[in-house]
Amino acid sequence: MEVSQRMRDEVILHQWKLLRIDRCRSHWGMTERGGYTFPNGIFVFMHFGKRPIRIEVDTERVGEVESLIEGMEYKKKEKDGNIEFSVAFENRGRYLDLLWDLYTIGMETESLGW
């Protein structure tokens, strides 16, 4: 099977997105707990291999996050002046898409380096 230039470009873009997201990792170590702190102030926490993930966001970004997770099973509650979403995702691909969408909330395309 021959790999087209479009396929190569998609793989490169995917790897670039993963690199950007990985730079926001806030928990490292031998435990299975993981988390991200994005530049826009959104926090994502999860236990690898388990669902749901938790998304913590300030009240200014609640509408944007709710529009991203629309159609997914989630719960919402107030916690320490912020809003916490507990989101069940379908698969790893959807999870990575959700992470990228959360990472890019409030960012201009130019600031992403495109």
C-alpha cells in the first residue's frame, strides 16, 4: 500500500497536536493518575484506562466547554468557585479530539503556529 502525501500530512499534524498537548502535562510519575493544565486555564484530570475524565474550568469558559461535550454523557457540578465536568468519552480518538478542542479554546489560529 502506498502512503499518500495527504496521509503523511495527517500523521504529522496528529503528532504535532500530541506534542502540544503533552507539554501541558501536569502530573508525572509512576502512578496512573494523569492531568493537563492548558494555557487557557482549563484543567483535565483522569486515571488512565478509566472513564470518566474530569474537566475543571472557570465560570467564563463553561459555555464553550459545554458546547464541546454536547452529545456526550457528562455531569456538571460547582467546586471551589469553578465548574467541574465529569465526561464519559467513547474511545481514544474522541478523547484525543476532546483534549485538543479543550486546549484550543480561546486561542487564535496564529498563536497555535499554523
